[in-house]
Amino acid sequence: SAVVVLLVITFGTFALIRVTPGSTAASIAVRQAGPGASQEQIDRIRHELRLDESVVAQYGVWLARALRGDLGRSERSGRPVAAEIGEKLPRTAFLGLGSAFLALVMGFGAGIVAAVVRRGPLPGILRVLALVAVSVPTFWMSFVLIVVFSEHLGLLPTSGQAGPASWIMPWLVLALPAAGTTSRVVAVSLTDALRQQYVTAARARGVAAWTRTVRDALPNAVGATLNVTGLQLGTLLTGSVVVETVFGWPGVGAWFVDSVRFRDSGAILAGVLVFAGAFILVTRTIDVVQTASDPRLRRTEVR
């Protein structure tokens, strides 16, 4: 099923690139020969890139090369696309892993507190913060943090990947929406688990509240949150497109935006393949973890 999804996504992207107004061959000709590029040069480049063939034929050529590990050359830089992705992917992975860790810590922490503390203003405050985190657009939140922490307070750099100080805002912007959703799912699931009879029996035996929550209720609540958590973590890589562009993070996301601006079809297809593949990998991994952690999902019916 993952292979079918990747084929549909890449073919759809390929077709959209071909029907979008503008000419890749003309862009390359202008880059090579300047604004005075002739029609003969454009036609020659179009023929060399096989852009004069049908969309299906062009996609077949690209797919055959991609299956051999050849993602082609960037029409913008002339370098192998795989090499460019290999240089930038570790930076995007570092951004995604850091924000994923932060999202899990904040999401599970806020969710546990909201489920355990049932009185006072704290649960309501946490619900409002989760709603804000999920609702505020990523680009707007990025600009707000830059204005507050960089322009007014002067505490954090506005862009780049110079050190730990430059990691904080990109990590935080990516993590907040995922943390907001995760916290609400954890709070609801844990609240339901705390109402079960086995928790009531543990309370009757004199088991401490923290032990009842962490040892008895939380493992049963985690299984219900894994699917939602996996989807949220999968979206971190796609969200990096906006965050990397705003904060000048030299990763795959910013590189992908530049490729779209130039109509670099090979780079665009490779970027889509990386993002879609990463999303599928994360969600499938979560499925495996959920099955391993919940024995009920491993049971088979005996007829």
C-alpha cells in the first residue's frame, strides 16, 4: 500500500508540474545563455530533457531511473539531486527529531497534568493553550517569536543554524501544534483510564495516586494516543518547509521551496518523494509500535 501511495503522489506531482504554466526548458536556456536565449536553444533543451514526449512516457523514464537510485540532476544547479538531498537531509532530520522530542515532552506532560488535576483553573488554561497552539498558523507564530525574542529582547538569532540558540525557535514553532493535539488526546484517554475499575481497585488497596497514574492508567492510555501522535510527528517534516524558509534553516524544506520557484522538476519530485516517504515511514512505525505495546491488537479470532 505504501508503494501504491508513493506512485500516485509522484505521478500526480509530475503531471501537475507539466501542466503548470511556464517552461522549464526556457528557464534553463535563460540561465545558460541569458535573456537573449533563442527558440532553437529552448527546443534543443526540451528535446534533451525529453520534455517533448507525453507525460506518461516522461514519468516512466523518471521512475525507471528513480528505482535505480538515480533522481536525476538539478535543472537549477546541474548537480545530482540525490547529492543535494544527502547534504540537506541531516539538517532537516535534526530539526524534525528535536521538535518531535519537544512535542512529546510538552504534549504528554500537559496531558497528564490536565487529567490528574481536575480542580482549579489549570485544566482550563491548558485547554486554551492547546487550542491556541493548534489554531495559530505556523508562519504567523514564527514571525511573532522573531519579533519578541529577536527584535525586542535580542535573546535569539533570527535565522541560520549557528548553535543551540538558533535551534530554539524552529523547534518550538514546529512542536507546538503537535504538542497541543497530543496533550488533548492524552488528557481524554488518561481521564477515561483513571475511571476504570482496576484503578479504583488500586486506590482501594492504598496505592499512591502517582503510582496509579503512571503504572496502571498511563500504559493503557498511551495505546489510544499513538495513532494521533504518529500523524502529528509525520506532519513535522512537511511543516519544516515553512519553518526552514522563515528561519533560514539550510535543510530540505528551504531547498524544496527554491526548487519550486525555479520549476526544477527533478528536485521537486525528489522532495515530494522524501516528504511522502518520511510520512509513510513514521506512520507505519507507529502502527508497529502500537501493535507491540497493546496485546489486544495481536489477538486473532479463533473460530
